[in-house]
Amino acid sequence: MRNWIAVLLLSMIPCISRGQNQTYYQYKTDEATLVFFDKNLSRYIPHMIRMYQNGKALHEQIWTSDSIYQPEAPLLLLTDWEDDGNGGASPLPRSLIQIGMAPLNMSYYITPSGERYSQLFKHEYTHIVMTDKYNRRDLNWRRFFGTKVDTDNKQPISALWSYLSVPRWYSPRWYHEGIACFMETWLGGGVGRALGGYDEMYFRSIINEGDKLYSVVGLETEGSTKDFQVGANAYLYGTHLLRQTVQEGLWTVAQKSMERLEGGREEASGREPGRHPSISYHKDQAANQRTAGVCVAIRL
């Protein structure tokens, strides 16, 4: 009897190992490596590559302040696991852009776009540039460590090493999402969250009801736990801040805050040493507006 049980268990080993395998498909170009798990998605690959190339080409016309940064070819991960489309990006351990193939959730028209893959690549590639773009100091640390260092929960000191090699990855989320939403709108010909009706409705409702607006610290603490949608406050506040910065004629300041320049923290932020920006919110008293809007005033 024991021999039969042993034979049965041994016969099940190939089935168990076969069930653990995951088949994936890969399409590689000089600019990116595209990976997907369903061969039926192969029909979308030419379109996805074109949308990625378009987004990358537009960004290359903007982030050319120095010749040090040489972007690595990212890994493009296409998935069809969820009902709603989405995207994500990370510079660690290598540049990765994840694209959910499903249609975007159009409830409340929160994420307007002319073409969803074009919008997603413009948004997510902004994250790649913002987090992976290095100056000479960052590059020296990466050469010292031999790579971009990811964090390891078992090695707490890895957080410091990771910060030294990829410092912009650890900026506040509202900072990253605000710039990405602004860029998706600008590069999308004005179609995007920076000029969407939902964002304006959100802040006008707060002012109309006399509700509170979060400070920078409050946004990262209480504001991140009371979202109507997960992470929405980071998108809303960051986008509104950058939009108003540009509207106030401070595009140069905004652009410098996005760059990873050689002059250190003060130059990269577009500020004179010792001067720090403060953010205040007030009602727009412009005579040509019938309803109360919200402006973000930046005092340098």
C-alpha cells in the first residue's frame, strides 16, 4: 500500500511543477522591452509601441537641460487582469511601466483623455523621467553601488543607499502626480486632468462649503487616508498647484523644480538660497468669473 502511495505522489510532481510555470511573451526593441502574458494581446503591440514612442519623443524635447542623463530602455508590462484600466511606474530595480489594458473608469469623468494608451504613456513616462533622471552626484553613487539600490525590509540601511542612488523616488506623491497630470494634459493638447472638470469642481465645492484645504503635511497624513478615490488627493492638489504656478507666469520656476540639475537642491528647485516657497489658498476675486474659484498663490 505504501508503495502505491509513493508512486501516486511521484506521478503528481510533474503536474505540480507544470502548474507553477507562467508563460509570457516578449517583444523587444532598442527603446523598450514589452512583456505580456496573453498571446491575444499581441494584436495591440504595434499600437502600444507607437504610443510609447510618441510619449518618449515629446518628453525628449523637454528634458534636455544637460547631456548627462541617458535613459535606460524600460520594461513595459502589459496586463489585462482588472476591469478598469490603470498604469504604474517605478525606477527600481530598473525602469518599469505597467499598463492595464482595460478601458479607463469614466465615472465622474475623472481621467479625460483623447486616447487612453497615449495618455497613460505620457503620464507614466513622466514618472520615469522624474524619478530616474540623475545628475552627476546621483550617477557617482550608482557607479559606487553598481546599480540603483532597491530597499530591503531585512536590511534597513538599504533605505539610505536607495535614497542616494534614486533620491527623487522618495519625493512626496503629490509632487510626482501633479507634474505627471500636468504633462499628460500639456502633451495631450489640453485634454487631461489639469484642465478637467472634476478637478475644478472639487476645489470649488470645498470653497463653497467652507471646508478645509490640506497643508503639505496634512495632505501626506490625513489627506491620504480620506480620499474619495485611492490616492486622489495627491493627484488633485499636486495638479492644481502646478497648474496655478504656470498660470501665474512661473513656468520657468516649475520647470526647474522638475529638473535634476547639477547645482544641488537650491538650484534644482528654482529658488535662491535661503528662500523657501509657501503655499496659500484663497478665493479668486477676478471680475470675469461669476463663481468662486480657487487659486494657489506661491510666494517666493
